[in-house]
Amino acid sequence: MGGERSNSRGAGALARLPRHSGRRRGPAPGRQGPPAWSEPAESLRARLGSTLQGLSQQQAEARLESLGPNALETRRRRPLLLELLLRLGNPLVLVLLVACGISAFVHDLTSSAIIAVIVLISVTLDFVQEHRASQAAEQLRGAVALRARVLRDGVEEMRPATEIVPGDVVLLATGSRVPADARLLESHELTVNESLLTGEPYPVEKAPGLAPGDAPLAEVGNTVFAGTSVLGGTGRALVFATGRDTEVGGIARGLDAPVASTAFERDTRRFSVMLMRLTVLMVLFVLLVNLTLERPLLESFLFAMALAVGLTPELLPMVVSVTLARGAVRLAEQGVIVKRLGAVHDLGCMDVMCTDKTGTLTEANIRLERTEDAASQHSERTLAWACLNSHFATGLRSPMDEAILARGAECTQGWVKRDELPFDFERRRVSVLLEKAGRSVLVVKGAPEALLPLCEAREAADGTVQPLDAAGGEALQDRADALGGQGFRVLGLAWRDGPFPGGQVSLEEESGLVFAGFASFLDPPKQSARPALTALREAGVAVKVVTGDNARVAVHVCQQLGLEVRGVLTGAELALLDDLGLRARAEVTTLFARVSPAQKSRILRALRQRGHVVGFLGDGINDAPSLHEADVGISVAGAVDVAREAAALLLLRPELSVLHDGIQEGRRTFGNVMKYIRMGTSSNFGNMLSMALASLVLPFLPMLPIQILLNNMLYDVSELAIPLDTVDAEQLARPPRWDMRFVRLYMAVFGTLSSLFDAATFTVLLYGFHAGAPLFQTGWFMESLTTQVLVIFIIRTRGGAGRSAPARLLLLSSLGVVAVANVLPFTPLGHVFGFVPPPPGILASLGALVALYLACAAGLNRWFFRRFDTA
């Protein structure tokens, strides 16, 4: 039968998988003896302590407690205190703790205590923010966790797949994902896609029985494996392995490698490395010069370490995670559930959106409009053939099958099914072998272009069979094309009489068919898609339709929705293109029609290689590979398990308007992260650079190490509200791009401006007021922190500071920190940090310098974005 053919194909594929040969590598942990598929079902059930009605709830809970969750990766939550202590392992924190210990060793207990307190506060702030982000992400993951149908105490329940344990009895149906390795107890025309294990996309038939203990996995027909997907039919199976004890878990144990980072993660890491290199060079230079000048070793070391802290973007991971988590929560409020936080950024950067047609551009409310014979006349006989095929086929049941059965299920009386060749996306047809009153008939339904080449005759209106030559076949294809051009989805119907020895049918027998006619369906365009497509186009996102449907049908729908079709590429044409040719064609093509799942993945890969950030929206089993391939895999909450599992984002409503809202949120998230980047590369970097240079010419340190640490801590507090800030409308109007050249230029230009004003501050303090060390350090602390914090209101927007109102919390935190910095020297606590109250003249001079700096920064910011911003 079909299962034998599929299995032989899978066996060949196994030889190509070096890490997973398909043969048992030895019993998995917790399992002894021969493989479960070679053991009689009754013996296996007894060994697992289960029954045909499954486990009791008490048994299942006890096993879950002892064996752990059914997951390849178990998220074990550490105690909060341990999480906090682990953050002390950060290299920079360790350096500061060493400095704290040295201070205590030389009896500088005040410095030691202050360093310890500041380190503790900084680490705690970081921990609290990231912990909140982690909780938000965990809640969102739980909202879309894979679920399975399982029998508990004989009652069918829906349970999270992570709660499945050995001994459970699970129920399988079309579109579901197999939650664990399980032995079939019952099945009805069950077909499974095992490409996850075998690499072969063809369906494999599964049925109860025994299999040899040394059989390759592709020939184990009585067992379903975790992670594979059900293409058709139903089944009841006894779970014998979960989590990392499954076959796919064995692969995972051998492939425990970090997941490839996204482009955004790579770019943030590159930015951090760039700053760290500058930091190391600057610190070593300052330390060397101070030692050459024979300054105190401890003081020089503490100053160099404080510079390292001031220069390092230690808040960047926190800002990124909190901003992404905040974006994910906002998206959830808008009907978009985020499964992978990084997808929030990727969605905002997306500039090409590939989508299927059905359900997104159309209503997915398919109606059977007409059945006609080979002479294009209305035909009830064609409807009868269609009903027989749709009624008895047990594979993927499409909305077109439902539309057919709604019109005439009575025609199935007296027919008995003998065999089936299930639908697959390569053949694009389904065949059922039926018998009635001694007559055996193979009834075939499929895409006209896949069906007509197999036909040698046609059925006339009176039921007689007439020869079909090449010209007749071309005329029938032209008729199918004409129906497609009118917006109809078209299926062809054909049949063939037996005999079929043994009541079985093979792929080779799908030939010599008699063409019966066409069934035409109408799926009206979704009117809400028109404004959404317009909004996506205006937002700089090119929409491309990737569908398995007829090109003429898809063009008709696009035209009705106002989507300009610049080019059409069919699956047959695509198959003739190499990767280089596809890259060129994909760029200028709007519609890809009659494409297979593998071709969809090729299209996405070609677009990504062209430098695009590509999203893919799909909800079917055949969309899962494309959802993996895309930068942003998007599915809908009502999609099949396999598609929902593969997607990074889930739309609670299958509306493109929801997606547009998500894109805006992603761009808002990216904009807020870039604000922190610009902060770290403007006045902050300039101030630290000025401090390093000033230490070379001043007879004293320009700022005490404790003061630098305090400056850094207060600065961090002022930036904690950046994830909540608003973003300019023009930043939401087009896909953003991370441009390292832009970042370096920004650092050079604004770092220079900051250093120039620092030099002016030094001049005023030293030569205008002849300030000694305490007064100089106090004045520069006040000026430095004030400019560092207030500049956020300038660089947070590309226009003037008053053009875009900041978030209230950002305004309060920033102004609060500025107030603390300028009031602290006048309090008793200021003496602890080495501050002295500055006279009114210095305050007025510093105020004037701050105002002039902010004015220059505002003008330079506007000029810089006009001159260099190409995003």
C-alpha cells in the first residue's frame, strides 16, 4: 500500500543523515530492552501501567513530577536570590568588587562601602527590569503553548503537550502535531509527515501492528514520533517516550548548540564589542599615564575602573529585553501574540511581506458555484464524482471538500472504500478506490493542470466515454484558465474503472483516466484587506502573494483589492530557475502561483539573500517550512498545530490590519532601543573621553572614582523609562535599518561636541574661578550629569525637541535625576562623595554652558539626520 512506498523512500533518506541513522542507538534513558515498536501492544501497555482508557489523573501527576515535563528544553526557574547573585559574575562587576576589596584592605572603608552600595543598586535595577521582562515573555509563551488531546480516566481532555507522560493515550487528527513518541492502538487512514526525522516530505501511512526491533525509523509503521505532523486520518496512540527520551530528543541531545542569533542581536553585540574595545584602550592608556606620573596606585586603579563602568553600555541588554517585552505586551493588546521576543524587532524591520491568499486576502468562505462536464455544460454527474471523492478521502479536508459535501452527500449511498492515495503537495491530487455492485472505480480530484495530462478520454453528457486527444486536452486547460480568470478556484474530476487486484491502488495507476469535468468555487475577496494593503504599501512594506492556487484566480483577487501585480511566476517556471535567477526574478515579482512548500521556502530564501527582511503569513501544514525560513514567521491562532508551533508571531484575528499595527509597534521598539544607542555614543562617551584626557593634564583627578560610579548609577536611573517613550511618526513610516556606519559617525560628531563643552567647563572652573580639586570635581559632576541626562530630550527625536512629547515617566525620571545631581552637593550626603557647595557664580556659568550645549546639540542633531540618515 501507500505506506510501503512512503517507507521505502524514507529509508533511502535515512542514509543521508549522519547524525541520525534511523536505527536505535540503544535504549533511551528510562527505557530498557527492545524498542517499543517491536513489543506486543498488550505487553507494552502492561509495562507502562496503562489501559486503553489511558492513565488516571493521579498517575499522570505522579509521573509528571518524577519524569519532568514533556519538553526538549526544560525551563527551570532559579531562586530569585541565586539569579541576583549570578549577576555579580559580570566581568565589570567583578572588577568593581575587586576594587571594593582593595579599598577595604587599605582601610579606605568609606570608598569601599560606597562602591559596594552603588554596585548593589545597579545590579538590582538590572535584575528587577529583566525579571519583569522574563515574566512577561513567559506568560505570552504560555498563551500559545502546544496542546494535545489525551484520555485521562477515560475522558478526552485538552492538555498542554508538556504535561503528557509515558502511559498516556493521545488522540490524533488531521493537522495536529504528535506530542510524544507513541505506539498506535487504533488508526483510520492515518498519514504522517516524518520529514523532521527522515528528510522526506512524502506522507507515510501508519497502522497498528508489530515492527522489527532493528527496523529503520522510516519503516516503523506502527509508531508515531514526537514533532511529526498528521497529514490525514485519525489515530489513538500509547505514549512510551517524552521529552529528551524521544527520537527527536535524541537528535536534540546531539545538537545542543546555540541557536543562530538574529541580525539585531548580532548588531547589538557588534556595537557593544566596539565600545568595549575603546574602553579597554582608554583605561589602559589612563592607567599607564597615571602610573608614569607616579600618582597613587590605588587611586589610579579605581579611577580607571570607574572610567570602564562609565563607558560600558551595561544597560543595553536590559534596555533591549525590557523594550522588546513592552512591545510584546502592547502587541498582545492589539491581538498579536509574540512567541519569540526578538520577532518584535524583526517585524518592525520587515520590508517584504509574503502571504497566502486564502483567509488573508479572501474570506476563506468557499462556495461551490458550478459543476460542469467536459463540454462546459452544467453536470450533476460531475458533482456526484466530486462528492464521492470528498466523502471518502480521509486526508487533508479542505474548505472546497466541505463546499462539495454541502451540495450532495446522498450520492455516496452503496459505495464502499477499498483504498486511497492521499493528497500531497507534489502530486496536488487525491484518489480513492471505491466499489459498488461489483464495479471498482478510482475517483481522482485535483488541480486541472496536474490532472489533465493523466486523462486519455472524457465523459460525455449522456455518460458515454469519448477519446481525448492533445487538442482536446488543451481546450479543457484553456477552459480551466478562463474560469480562473473570472476569479474561480477550479478542481478537475476524473475516474477510471478497474480491475484493481487485491483492492489496492498504486501511484502508477493514476493514469489512463476519463475526464469528468470541473468544479468551480468562489472565495470572495476580503474587503478589509484593501485598506490594510494600502497601509502596508504606505509603510514601505512590499506585499507578495505566494499561493498554491491558480495564477489567474490570484491575479483576479489582487486586482479586486487594489494590489498591483508587477510580475507573475508559476511553480513550473520557478522549477527551471537556479538560485541566482530566482533572486533576480523574486525582486520584481508580486505573485507566485502554483508553488509547492519547498518552492515557497526557496522564494523566501532568495528574497533574504537580496538583503530584505522577509515575513511570511501562513496557517497550513504546508506552510511550516516557510514559517521557519522567514525572518518573521506569522500564523493565526486558528492555524494547525504545526504552523502555530513554527511561527514566531500569532495573529488572534486573520486580518492584515492587525499585522500593520504590529509592524508599527515593532518600529516603535526599534526606535527606543536606538535612543539608548545614541545616548551611549554621544555625551556619555564624550564625557568619559574628556575625563580620561583631563586626567593627563590636571594635577588631580577630574572626578573621584566614587563620583564617576555615582554619575553612572544616576544616569542609568534616568534611562530606565526609555522603553516606555513615544517615537516620531516618521520613524514609523518606513522599515528601520541598523547602520553601524551611522552609529560610528554619530559617536564621532556628538562625542566631539561633548568634549568641546567639557573643555570649556574645565577652562571656566580652572581659570575663571581657580577651582581646587573638590570644587572642580563638584562643578564638573553637576555639568556632566546634567548634559548627559537632558540631551535625551534632543536625540530622542529627529526633529526639534518640542516636536515630539516624551513619555511622562521619562520626563519625571530625567528631571528627577538632574535635580538630585544639582542638590546633592548642598546636602550632608554630598560630603561623603567628596562634593562641596559651589558658589552662585559657578552655578550661573555652568547653567549657561548647559543651555548653550543643548542648543548646539539640537542644531547638530537636525543637521546630522538630514545629512547622514538613509534609513
